[in-house]
Amino acid sequence: MIRLLLIVAFFSSIVFLHWWVTVLLGIAIIAYSRDYAFVLAGALMLDATYGAPLIPLSGLSFLYTAVFALLITIDLFVRNRLMD
Amino acid sequence: MMTMRSRSPKFRQFGSAITALLLAVIVVLGIMFSGALFRLGSALIVSVSAPASEEYANLPRAVLAGRLKDAEQELARIRYQAVLSSALVAENERLLLELAIREDDETGVGRVVSAPPKTHYDTLLVSLPDNHAVSEGDVALFEGIVIGEVERTGSRAALVRLLTSPGLTTDVRVGEPGAIVVAQGLGGGAYVFDVPSGVSVASGDAVLSASYGARVLGVVGSVVADPDRTTKRVYAHAAAALSDIRFVHFIRPVRSVEDDS
């Protein structure tokens, strides 16, 4: 139930709320339910909707996808290598 | 590691989640505030380096005179550009009149759905009516203030990239005499640019666009003069609060009108 609520809140925040709410909800999903696909899909949706090339980042227009991909990588690393 | 292995699986799962969460927060904060951290580091380096005034104290008179001459030449060039710009604007208006091209060829009006600081992109998501003629490259105006350019359009929406997007440069005209300089966006509705020391700029002065007619682009917030440099740094902000923008107008630049015909 909590897992479903988190995912619904995550996608709703993309449309209605500020970036930091979306990022916090994404981190909660990664840490709690490990639904990586939903998080990446949401990040892609966020970038596709609002994204424009960021000159300081060499024209990257998928900032949030990159951030979440990095967070997922860190999460996988921490769980598989350090905690187990 | 040994301590954690001896704990129960439930504790391990909880501990792993908390660790991942903490790491994630650190990484996110590092990424989101990397610009601020970089500026803080730069400021610290500058503050601990030798006082800049010593540079002048150790310079021979001839070098100082040379620098002064260069600065005066730069100021003369800026003044010439200002005169030239006025002449070109007048000529452009005359040509537009003769060719019966209206510069303010409005292509549509849209309602702002999303504005900064929703994301870090410094973009406006604008809802458009069905019969809009907005296309990529159109200029977005809010009550006559230039705020950005259309990045991409769809059937019912357009994404406007604000001129204050980080790193984005635009030509502006500011001060007395009107200096034409390149302003760089800082994000969040802020600009920064350098003007020659001889140009008079004060807080509250209007920053005019040099690319989209004589339209207001922003307002000077503060001027930082450095005695060691022949220019002074000007920080400006958008003339309208980005979060308060509800409707925007779109116009097509003259070059696009000519391309269409």
C-alpha cells in the first residue's frame, strides 16, 4: 500500500509540485521499494516535459534522469557490496 | 562490517535503506548546489590571495598610462557602438515600414502552466489554444518584457526557455551612454554582465534588449566596481517575478517573418 502511494505521489509531484518534492519521493521509492523502473520513467517524464539544454552541463537536457540513474547505481552498490 | 553481518535481516534491510538514503541526499545536494559550492570556493581563493591593490602599487607609471589609454579606447568604442546602434534601429524601423512588415507579429497567447523554481531548467511550460501559430524561435513577452524564446512546441503546449537560463547569453543595452554588452543568465531570473567603468550604471536602471528591439529585459540590481579592473560587474534580475507570470504573448522575430515570405 505504501509502495503504491509513494509511486502515485511521485508521478503527481512531477506535474504539481516542486523539484525537491519529486527528488525526495524518488529517493524514498529507491530506498523503500526499489522500484527503479518507475523512478527512471518519472525522471524521463520530468525531463521530457520541462527539459531544455543546460549550458553549464554541456547541453545536457536530462538532468533528473541522470541524477536518478546515479542514485540507483549508488543504491545498488551500497546494498550489494557494502551491506550484504 | 562484522557488526552488521551479525544483526538480523530486518535490521540489515532497514540499515541499508537508511544508508542509501543518506548517500542519495548527499549526492543530490552536491549536484544541486555545485554552482554555489564552486562560487564559494572561488570567493575563498580570491579572499586569501594577495590584495589586488598591490598590483597597481608595483606597476610602473608607463604601464598604468597604457592601461588607462586602453580603457579610454574601450569606452570610445562603446560610445560609438551606442550611436551606431541607434542609427541601425532607426534604419531598421524605416525598412520595416517600407516593406510593410510589422515587427510585433503576434503569433499567440498562452497560459503559463509551470514556472521556475519548479525545476532547474528555467523554462516555462505554456498551454496554447488550438489555433495557435507559435513556432520554435518565437519570442515570449510578458506585458512587453522579453522573458524568453520558444524552445519547442506541440499541438497544445510550448516550452519557453527563459533568457536567464544558466549560461545562456544575450545582447543587452544598459547605462549611459548605452553600452551594448553580453549578459549571461545565472538561472532563477538573474543576469550578470560586465560594463566599462566609464559607463554610468546604477541600481534600478533598465536593462534593454539589443536583439529584440528596445524592449525591457530586466532591472539592474547591484553594481560591483573593482578598482583593479577597467570594467564593473553588474547583477540584474528579470523585470517581472517569474513565479507571478500567468499569461505570455508570443511574437515572431523579423527574420522569421522574412523567412516565411
